[in-house]
Amino acid sequence: MKIIIIDDEPLARGIIKEYLTSFASAQVVAECGDGFEGVKAIAQHQPDLIFLDIQMPKINGFEMLELLDHPPAVIFTTAFDEYAIKAFEAHAIDYLLKPFSQERFDKAINKWMNRKNVSLPESLQDEAASPESQNRVVVKKGQNIVVLPVYRIHYFEAFDDYVKIHATEGFYLKKKTMTYFEKTLDASQFVRVHRSYLLNVQELTRIEPMEKDNHVALLKNGTKVPLSQAGYSKLKSVLGI
């Protein structure tokens, strides 16, 4: 079984490697100190299982998983317990809270071996929002990974099975739902003004009336975003008018 360890602490990676010596079929094909390295290593080695820390530099473990089209099975290893429920709701194989014993580690491995055909589902993307998600969105543009601060985002638009993120420098596609961003982002900054649109109120210049009591929001860059009646009321409430 091909395994990748992704953790910014060398000591933590060393402990996992030591514990893995009890499993003759285990082969550690890569060690990574951050999520960017993890994405590259997973693409290169196509591991069966990854051990993944959550709090890491640059991007966290959940954000890293969002960048994978086909995530491998994952066992989380972390010193923080606040993400455990979300991880299990997303059907992660196990959640090892540091420091963990060899016995607890073996239990996690055996659980995975009994579920070898189970990989991490896409539902993790919506279940595992982290505190950083309010301030940034991690996206892919070609082969590049972009950490996009939310202040650069003008608005979100529903786009088939994706969300189109319109930003200062262009747009990005993210395999998420509008509901995810509505729940994750600061509600005083991003307002769901329409079934298909989530608007950054900092980009708003004015609200214009249309026919039959409809309205549109005019953004600083000239874009017109339609407002549903419910969205219009919600936007006025946030603006205090």
C-alpha cells in the first residue's frame, strides 16, 4: 500500500513512519511539509492512503483536499480536536488526535484495510469548512494553485455543477455549491442576492430599479447582478436601508 504523509512537523512524520514499520506492506512514497507539496506528491504517486495534518502553513489540510479531483483515502492526524465531527461526517477513515499511541494508530490502519475501496467523497468539500474559509478561497488555475483573499472577489455565480468566482484578475471555477459559500463567508460582506448570485457588498455602487418591481445591483466594474425580491430585501437589510 502506497502512503503519503503530509505534516509540517518532521517529528510527527517520523512517528507515523515508525508506527508503519509494523505493516510489512506499507510503503511511504513521499513526505510533505505543506499542502502544496501534498497536491504535487499525490498527483505523482497516486497513493492508496494519506496521513494528513489539518493546521499547516500556506493552506490547511481541508483546503488541500479541495484541490484534488479524486482524493485518496485519508486519516487525519492533528493536535486539534475541533474538526473531528466534520471529518467523520465526511467519511474520513479516522481522526488521530496527537499524541496517539501505536495501538490507536494500528486501529486506524486496520479500519482502512477493511474499507480499502472507500475513498474520500466530495461531500468533504461542503462539510469541512475551516476558519480560514471566511478569509480566503483556494482555487486552481491550470497547473497553478491560487490562494484568493475574499476582498478580491466581486461576486459568485452558479455555473452548472460549479461556482464561478469573479475576482479582480478574472474568474475561477470551484466545485462547490452556492449554499456552501453563503454559509461559510461573512454574511455582512457577502449577500445571497439571487438564487444564482452571491455579492460582495464592498463592490456595490448602486441599486437600480427594473420593470415589475425588479432590481439590479451595479458593481464598481460595471457588472449588473440581478436581485430577486428576497435578495433585494436581504441586501437592503445588510446595507441598513
